[in-house]
Amino acid sequence: VVGGQPGNSPWTVSLRNRQGQHFCGGSLVKEQWVLTAEQCFSSCHVPPVGYEVWLGTLFQDPQPGEPGLQRVPVAKMVCGPPGSQLVLLKLERRVTLNLRVALICLPPEQYVVPPGTKCEIAGWGETRGDNPVLKVASLSVISNQECNLKHRGRVRTSEMCTAGLLAPVGACEGDYGGPLACFTRDCWVLEGIIIPNRVCARPRWPAVFTRVSVFTDWIHKVVQL
Amino acid sequence: QRSPLNDFQVLRGTELQPLLHAVGPGPWQEGVADAEECAGRCRPLLDCRAFHYNVSSRGCQLLPWTQHSPHTQLQRSGRCDLFQKKDYVRACIVDNGVGYRGTAAITTDGLPCQRWSHKFPNDHRYTPTLQNGLDQNFCRNPDGDPGGPWCYTTDPAVRFQSCGIKSCREAACIWCNGEEYRGAVDRTESGRECQRWDMQRPHAHPFEPGKFLDRNLDDNYCRNPDGSERPWCYTTDPHVEREFCDLPRCGSEAPPHREAATLSCFRGKGEGYRGTANTTAAGVPCQRWDAQSPHRHHFAPGKYACKDLRENFCRNPDGSEAPWCFTSRPGMRMAFCYQIRRCADDLRPEDCYHGAGQRYRGSVSKTRRGVPCQRWAAEAPHRPQFTPSSAPHAHLEENFCRNPDGDSHGPWCYTTDPGTAFDYCALRRCDDDRPPSIPEPPEQVLFEKCGKRAARLDRERSRLR
């Protein structure tokens, strides 16, 4: 996250490749399920052997034996509906919820976050020179109509946007798949998923996210089936 | 630091079943520390050719036969790994093949070998013993012939002849960087013995075979799992971590089964991507592959002829998740080029649907990935929630794609793949159908047991800052 602050986001998980390196973020939506971006994987049809999800730490490179760190192998990947850019990861076992590991709420189906809502992104990705701890940045939602003025009509209804700030603030390499969480009725709700944009944290340029509420029904269906 | 396991080839999750054998396998020896201890017990015994290792009970069972012995059968097993002595199961020879105990029994001219216990048609002085391994009529090298294993032939005119068994070095060659090499050389170019990939000593490493299934990290054989210049291995010498192996090249022609090149999109991990994208997903320009600044690296284009490391184009020379490049920014060594889109599925949609496809009545019966649908009336591999009788209005015929639950993402079906419960179908929304707009949000939103975080950790956050 460029322009963010070290922060606390207990539903943000780190996806680790077979060498144990962080490569993407994700969001803990159920004790055994993580929602992330399809672009984080070469294919959602290949068995995710060796991939792990790390939770409960603020550090990108936690020391061995760090208290609170949970490492859970990914058991299965389920591709999102066509055009969703989403993947659900089923973990080999349920994670333990505690102060550092929590579930994030899913939005009601088709819920549209009102423009002006303050939300936040979180991740261990590129910071442009800072120390590798979990960074959080605050962003404000704008309507798709306003977003499309800049993006020339390319933003779909299954996507949502946050306003571009004058200073470079936003998601970058390594943050993809992580959450855009908005505070609604005393709870943090997963409204968006960070997807790769052409440029990271470009000043005055709205960021585009996958709109989770369009796929809430799919998430429930996958978890149920 | 040599492990006795180095003399064995492992088949995980496999048992060797004897058929029609008068003598059974040895008794189970429980309480061993690990498979290495079993290997230490089996290795010096002339009548031990293999052993079973039971991971859960930590027991081993020594076996006097291998998979190539008559009347034996390999069988999948949930409890055992099978370790067999290399000399008995390798199809190639090391050095002059004195230790070869394979089952080749034909000479270079195609003549059948004479049984070692027979003195006719060719009389000789060799007597089969457990030590010399002169079994049946198999090619052997009891006298250390530099030409390798040989045998007396059944042709009275040709007393003996070499069997022409290739050395392990010559038996398999490498294309490009040898990532496809699956041969049985287990020594480095300096002659050091390789460390087993499934062991972490003398050198700890990340290449656990179970995590790199497509790389076939078998036993202690030379492999190239990380896009190095050529196959290599960790060595059993504690002072030398890893070394390349000396393997012959196959020739200049193109390797077989190469991934088809793509220019504007990528398939799989993008190892066949040959397009001209030259920035990271975030727009950072890539460093040229032939440059060593700002990042030093070993991917010199000349050493990776098959990888097309031209200019500063995104490529995947090392089996990473997607095409990538070193970036021109000193603080960011490498980054993926996720802006390159994935190629559309090869499967072309054959039909279309309107709305959410609840009224689709066509006969497409494949998922978007091409997996055949499960019949709606079937109970396996997935137990359906919706059946022709439970949802009569949904027209759940045969295994045709339908939408009995009004899924907003279109018609779907249960799949015949046991690992995928359901998937969307190889259908597209009809061209004249406008995508639905998002309706007004519901008034009441209630959440339970989620989305809460402890304020106490915010204080830690301040300390961290």
C-alpha cells in the first residue's frame, strides 16, 4: 500500500507461494475460506499444492515462532463467476479466530456502497520504500458514473471505485486480492477486492475494485455446496 | 553426510504385492526412527531388494523382490511408501554397470541371453550366487567389462555379446535449460553425489517434492525446478551446497511438446508468452534482460535460448506464476505483468442465454472449462440439491445446463469432476441482452460475529509506527 500507515486489519491474509514468499493479499470471509483475486494465480483450475495462507501477523516476514502467526495450507481453489476476477480459497483447516484473526462481513447481495463512504485497503505489498509491515490506507468511495468519467466508460457494474487523491495513496504490487473494507452499522464489510490496475497509486486517478456484493450469492453457494 | 536412502528409489503411497510366492515378505519391524533407518537395515542384505515404510506406525518390512520380479504387482496404498534398490529398478547403468541388477536380457544384435545357470549352448565358468546377481538370463557384468553388462547368447555362433545398456548420463538428454529432464543421473559434474530432494540435510532447501509436483523431484536425481541454466542438485558434501550436473544436450531441433507461443495473452503460467508487454502491472518499466542494472541476475538471454529473453519484455523463464520482469526501479527487484490478459478459454461458447438464464432450455452440457456436466438425476460424484423431482419447473433434463436456483451469474451444472461441485456453463449472455443494472440496496443490513476488530491492537499499531 502506497501512502498508508501501519495498521490493524485482522481479516487481511497473506498468500504465500511455494517458497514461502508473500505474493498477494486476501480476505478471511469464513473460518475456512479466503476471498482473493483471480490474477494472483496462473490458473484457478490447478491444485494449489504448496500454497499457504498466513494470518495473525503484522509483518511481511514474521520471525519463526512469532506468537499469533497461523499458517494454513490452501486445500482448494474455486474460480469465481465469469468476469468476476475472484477466487475462493478453501483452507485445509479452520483458522482460530482471536484478537489478531477475525472474519470480515460480506455485503448483502447487490448492495451499492453510497458515494462518500470512507473505506480502507490493507496489504503487505509495495510501499515505495517503507518497512514491510501491514499498511492500511483510507479511501473514499465514488459512484461508477463519476469513476467512468476518468476511465472512459470501462468500469462495469460489477466493479466499484474510490476517489483518486492528490497525493499517491493506493494499492500496489503485492496488495492484489486484498480487501476494500467499509464500516457499516458497527461492522467492517468487505465491499471490494483489490485488483491489478494499470498503475499503482496514481494521483488523482480513481482506483477500481471488484464489487463483492455482486458475487455474495456465489460465495454463499460455494461455501454451502 | 551420505544417506543410505540414496541407494533407493521411492514410490510414495505404493505397496508391492507378491503373487504366487512361496516365501512371503519379512515381518514388520516396528519402532524405527524413519525410512532412513530401514534403508540402513536393507542395504547390506543381499536378499533385501526393497522395503515398505509405514509412516504412521513407523515400521518397515524388508522385501526380497522388486516391481520387476516375476509375480509381483504394484498397488496404491494409503499407509506405505515403497523403497526399491536403484540397481534393481534403474534401466540405465552407472560406470561400467557392475552393480546393474535390471531385467534386460537381449543383446545389441537382438539375441536372447542364455541363462547363467545353463552351460549350453555356451559353456562358461560363472555360477550364480547372491553376491554376483547372475539371475535368470539377465545382462550382467561380473567381470567388470568396460563395455557394460553382457551375457552369453542362445546362439551357438555368438558366444557372448554386450547388451548395449546405456549409461544413465547418456540415457536422457536435455532440451533448452533441462527443465523437462527426468533422467536418473545422481551425481554432479564434479562427481559429488546428490542430496535427496526429500531430505533437508546436509542442505536445508525449499524444493520439497510435494510442493513441486510438476517438477518430478525424484529421489536424488538432477533436476531443474527453478529455471536455472541446466539441471542441478544439492550435494551430499556439507561444504558445497549445489552444483550443476553434466548432461548431454539433445540437439538443436525444437524440443517436443513445447507450450504454444502466445502474443497478446498468456496461458497457464505464461511460459509460452512471447508478446511485447514491457511494464509491470503497475506500469513500472521493465529492466532489459541483457542488462545487469539496476538488478543483477542470472537470466542472461544467451544462456536461456528457448526463453526468448528479448529486450525488456515480460517473460516467465523460471516457472513463476505468470510473466514477470526485473523492474527499472532499484527498490523493486521483480514484478508480475498481470496487465497481460489471460487467453480466452479455448472452449468457444456454443449458445447464449437471456437474463440470468433461468429460461435457458438448450442442450449445452459442458462447463466453461469443458468438463461434462453431471446428470441432474444422478447422485454421484456430487449429491445434488436440485433434482428433476425437487425442482420440476426448472426443466432439469439429462445433464443440460440450467439455473434452478436463479443464480445471477447464469446457467450452471454439477460437474463430473469430483473436485468441483458445480461450475458455470460454456454459455455467453446473448448479444441483444443488456446486463442487469444493480438494484437499490436493501434498507436493513444486519451483521453478526464478523467485521469487528479490537481497538487494543490500534495501540500496537502506534508502537509499530
